[in-house]
Amino acid sequence: MTAPAQSLRVSASGICCAVGYTAEASACALRAGLDHFQESTFVAEDGSPVRIARLPETDIWGAPRLARWAARAIEACLASIAATERHSIPILLLTASLSRPMSEERAQFETARAAQAALDRTFPPHSRIIPGDRAALGTGLALARQLLDQEQLPGVLVVGLDSYLNAASINHYLSEERLLVPGNRDGFIPGEAAAAVLLERSRPDTSGLHVIGIGQGQESGRPDGSVPSRAQGLSHAIRAAVADAGADAADLDFRLSDQNGEGFFAREAANALTRVAVPGGHKLPTLTTADCTGEIGAATGPLMLAWLHRLLAHANAPGRCGLIHLASDEGARCALIVRHQP
């Protein structure tokens, strides 16, 4: 592996999801494979309750609810940052795709305003809202790298927040037969979460978790089967990330997948990995998060990085160098190469 001269280093992280209000608690639950799935008041067509992954608070809903989780994650990242520097750290807000129910542009701005109210301050210059579900992480990290290269900034916050726990979303995905309910085993459990990572430009030999490669692609296949997936978009994203990192597939010790229980994404990932694997190489151990947190959309990518920020420092970590891959319903694909430096 030829290490790049500079990389994105995760200097702090925060998580607020169904298995923990903090990154520390959530990381322990993810390592142990714990979940907090529960029956909800949403019902499937046969009258059975829909299982969800929800945080326990029931006093707040809508945009203020998401904003509360995001504020927790952001404050955890900024806890060690001087107050004078906090106002110069841009916040890149990863959100749901605009085509999803309850996620139109107006709703995105309402969530951003609620997050600013929860933090009791306005977002600094260069802050952005980046819609796009899971694969929005690639766009967010590429922009973070650009900002850190071009501006005199102490860091950039990449924050993901998302929720499938509203009637419009539940009814939509029930009608699409994409939820895990009695009679449908090829579906996901809807959830809610926010996660954040504070990034800085750093030498690759600095201790910590580094994002050393970023790749993006576009896939024509769709989960509803209207267009079959040929895994070309994800294959391109993985190859681009490996090239960006100055690495090759043989350097990878594990992969962290966004597979959520739907066969479409699992098959696509398997096909893409087959294409980019080293002939005769070993099968990469696979880590997942959705089996603990449920489907959390745009919060998935930052949560993955926040988890690895803690996981890879352990003696029993799955390795030092890994692949993260993410896919969105509308075709965007993202791949990252991450490496932990002791």
C-alpha cells in the first residue's frame, strides 16, 4: 500500500440510535450484536404490528426529534473543542433523499433549523445540507476533504440524521413490500438515528482512524426490480476508492456493509466484491450495523465511521484496513477505504 501524503482523520465521534444515546454505549451494543427492536403502533396489512428500532423518548416528534438526536451527536464531537473554534467548523448535514416520503426540500430545511435551535447556534459558513440517503456519505466526505484542503479550518463535522418512523414512510414501504413483516422475509426494520464524525486533515501515520480512499458510482438497477442490478456502480466505486487510497484489494482485512435485510443490496455487494477481489484471495469478514440499529438511511455512514473509530482500537479488532460500502435506492453508490493507525 502506498499511503497518501494526507488523509481524513476521525478525531471525534458521536452516535444517538436505538441501542445507545452515546457512541460509547452504541459501540458496545454493536460489538455484542444487540438490538432494541420492538413492536410499534404501525400495523401491516394483516393487522400485525410492524417492528421498529426506536429511541425511547415519546415527548417529541418530527423535525425537533431528529434535531435532538443530531445535537447529542454533534455536542459529543465538539466536547474537546475550544468554544472559539466551534463557530468555524462547518457542519455537513447528510439527510434522506428528496424523493422519500416526508423528505422534500422544505422538510430538509425545517430539520436543519430545528438542529440549529437544539444547538442554540446557527451553522457556520460552508455548512451544507446533502440529501441522498446512505450513499450521501461519499459526497459529504469528498466535500469535507475539499474544504479542509482549501480553507483554514480546524475541522469539518459530517452529520447524518434520518428516520423512517412516520406513517407516510411506513405506508410507502409496506406498499412496496420492503419492510420485514409477517409474510415478507426480504425486508428491513425501520429505525431512526443521528451520528456525527469530526474530521481533520492529518498525516497518515498519526494515531487514529483514517479515511484514505473515497469512491463513488452510479447504478442503474433499482430495488423494485424494474431495472436489474449489474453491480457496475458499486464495482466502480470500490475500484475508485482502492485507487484513491493507493492500495489494492489484497490490503483489505474486512468490510463493513450497509446491507439491511433486503436481498437486492446483498446480492449487488456480493457481485461487486467478486469483480474487484484478488484471484485466489480470501473472503473478507463482513460487519453490519442494520441488524442492530435497523435501517437508518443517511445516518448509516457516519454511524459506521463512529463505530470503527472505537472498534479498531481494540486488540480483537477485525483488522487495520477495511472497506465500507453504501448504496442508495436512487442509484448512488459509495465506497471508502479506512485504516487504523495505532
